[in-house]
Amino acid sequence: MSKIDLIDNNWVELVFEGRNKAYGAYKLRKETSKRNIMSLLVMAIAAVIIAVIVGINTVIKQNQAKVAMTTDVELSKLAQKKEVKVEKKERVKIEEVKPVEKVKSSIKFTAPVIKKDTEVKPEEEMKTQEDLQKTATTIGAFNVQGNDEVGGEVLKAKEEIAQPEPPKNEDDNKVFDVVEQPPSFPGGQGALMAWIKDNLKYPVVAAENGIEGRVIVQFVVGKDGSISNVTVVRSADPSLDKEAVRVISKMPKWTPGKQNGTTVNVKYTCPVTFRLQ
């Protein structure tokens, strides 16, 4: 068997010697070597690209493995570290130096009381005029050894008189049904309805079941305009009732009602309408 040369085209000339070379077969055979060379080049380039991609993936995987290993080592080191206990130092209380009160020496004044001699203690005996004249101390409520005879003061007995508790005003927590000036929502009734409409969330269960209705809610507007004691007066559906109470409880502060010129707690009734579009 003769050796096959994929590049040499001399065999084409031998095959088509004396034949019609204008025929398409001659041209195809003539370009066979060119096509073989292009095929080899394409295969070589594809092999190089595949090798490069495989090499890059290998390097990336190796780097990821190194990073994961480093992270595990660092985490294990952190786990092995002991917790540092921070001891809180107690604050040193600095006692304020109280000024020393200047006191003048005094002798207790004993009011005359008729008692038996055996019942009278020596310190409770009345001082005679001669005793009082002999001493330079003054007469006070106690027997006191003073520290400043010139600038000091004589100690006096202090009596604390219990003050009666101020009477509680029962009207402070009273809730009025009707007042001279009823409470109002900021902006009026139209603003109230608009606010409820904007903040109302139709319950999903009620919407799926096509439930509509009007819930009558009653609440108290406090003296500071806050809303409290929200209750349902007339129910439409449990899900609608719950949403109506939520919306009313979320309202901003009102302008409180007044009675005799004083702000008071007032009951207020408001309807909340649920209507499917």
C-alpha cells in the first residue's frame, strides 16, 4: 500500500489527465488538500481552547479549596479563643460633705407638771432662777452642748402636721355622652371619612366570600384627644369588625370636646363601611 499524502495534489492531475477538467469533480478534488489543512487547524485550535478552559477551571477550584481551608482554620482558631470576661468596676460613691450646723448651747425648758418626787427624773427637774443666772446658756427645747456660742442658733423642736389629701375630682375620669362642644377629627367629618378610606384594608376572607356591610364603632375621645375604649356597637362580620376596630384605634389625635369651657372625655360613634368595588 502506497503512502497517502493529504497535502500533495499531484494525484489529481494524474487522475484527470486527458479528461474534462471543467467538470466540477476536478475542482473538488483540487481543493481537497486545502480543506484538510483547514480541518487540522480548526481541530488544533479547538484542542488548545479546551485545554486552556480545563486548566483555568482546575486553578479556580484549587484556589477555592485553599480559601475554604483557610476560612475553616480561622474559624477554628476563633472558636478556641477563650471569652474575655470584662469585670465591671463598681462606681465609687462620693459622699457629699454636709456643712456642720452651728448650734448654741441650751438648757431644756421643763414645763411645770405635778408629779410625785419619785417619778421625776433628775434631768427633768425644773431649773431655779439661780441656776439659770449662773449659766451662760440659753433656754431651748433640748439640753444641747453647742459648738458656736456666738453665731450658732438654738435648736427648736419641729412638728410636722399631716396635710390632708386633696379631694379627688370624680369628674376627671367621667365620660360624657353629650357635651356643649363635641370632639372633632382634624379637618372635619369629610377628612375623617377620607382617612378611614385610605387606611382601611379589606379583609381577604371577606373579599373572597363577597361579604360587605357597615360596622358601627364607638370609642372615647380623651381630654388630650387620644382614642381609647374602641368597641363594636353593631357587627357586620367578625373579619370586618376586627378591621374596623384596628383602623379606629390607629387614628391620630382629635380635637377634644369641651363642657363648661373645660376639656372632657366624650363618647363618639362612627360608622365604617365595607363595600366591594
